[in-house]
Amino acid sequence: MNLRNRMDKLESSLSPRAATLLWLTEAHQFGSLPAYVDWLIDQPHSAAPMERVPKAAEAGAMAATKGQPPQVMHEAARKAVRDAIFLVDLVAEINNATHEATRLEGVRYAAMVWEMRAESFERQLTAIEPDAGETNHAERWADYLARAKAWLIELYAVEDARILLEGRYFDGHAVLFPEQAADWTSLREGAESLVSIAHRIPVEEPSSRRGRTRRTRPRGLDLTALRASAAEQASSAAARVVDRAQTLALDALGDPEGAMEIAKRQIRSG
């Protein structure tokens, strides 16, 4: 039995989740989603995930219910196809959401870096030339630090939403393509470093003595506590990704009414 026949036999006994994970493992070998799509363009239609994964799940359901009444087999096959389409759509939505977040938050990261540099430079200039401008930067710096921490919490929410979905639907397997995962990790680690550095900068505040200032050095930054505060945002973000994947799956299955109900729910909760 050659490799292709062995693969066909394996896929014929897979659950929707297992079929999705098998496809995902192979797709990840290309390193990035664009590289995988470029390869897929020249492949037969049967290689497309929306063709291959549901067929494998359907075959697995038929094999698992073999010998049972036709209605039972039909219902099991229908459910397997529906679940497989949803999981493939969910993989796409998670990757799309992370790609979009990486692109937008990367720009925001650059802006936060430059803002911190500008604030630091102005503080140094004021220390050298007290008449050069405003001397009390404490409030502005506190505002910057609060915004930076809130931003980092948003990043944690995006990442934790993905981890939540990976655990719930993919047995904890990584869904992001390797290059995309590396880009996201680099952004999140950069944000953590930026916020940690900003948090360690002493704050100069007016003292009781005229014309004098005193430095207040903040306590250490607890990144674990910041991440814990992202739990509610992560849960909401995960629910939105699932809703989008379900909408796409229902559309593909010819159920526009079901897709519309999900869209209405999103609008009401939005």
C-alpha cells in the first residue's frame, strides 16, 4: 500500500476534529498561510481544505455508524460535515483575526514607542532648561502609562482568546501558521518590554519645597496580574470569532436564516 492509499485509509476513519488537525499539521509545513495558498492554487480541487476535511469527516462518520439504520448514518454524516466546515472556518478566522491584530497593533506599537521617547526627551529638556516648557509631567506620564497598560491588556485578550479556542476546539493544538505565530509573539514581547520599561521610569512630582521636585519610583510591574485582567475581554473576543466562523459555515451549508440569526445576535451584543 503506497503513502497516498495509507493516507486515504487514515482519513476515512477520522472525526471532524481529527481530520481538521491532520490537514492543519500538513498546511503548517509551508510555514506561512500565503505560502500554503500559493501551493494550493496549483493543486486539484480535492486538496482544498473545504473539500478534503468535510469529506474525510463524512467518511469517518459513515464508518463509525456502519450497520446502523440509514437515518442514523445520514444524520451522523451530516453533523460531521457541518462540524468539519465550522472547524476549517474557525481556523481561518483565528488566523485572520491574529493577522489583522498584528498589522494594526504593530503600527500602534511604533506610535507608543515614539510617544514614550518624546515624553522622555521633553522631561530631559525641562530638567536642563526649566523655562523651556511645562515642568510637571507627572499627570501626562501617568496617562501614558495607563494607556500603555490598557493596550497590553488588549493584546493579552487577543492571544488568550486564541488559546481558549485552541483548547476548546483543537485539543490545545496550535492553529496559527508558524511565521504568523512568530510575528505575534514578537509583537507581544515587544509590548511587554515597552510597558515594563515605561513602568520603571521614576515619576518627578512637585515637592512641598518651592521649585523642588521629588522622584517617585513605582513598584515592580506584575504582568501576570495584567494578563488575568484580560480574561473577560478574551472570552468576548473568542465568542465573536466563533460567531463569525459559524456564520460562514451556515452560509456554506445553505442556511442563510441561521447565519442571519447569528448576525443579529452580534449586532444586539455589539
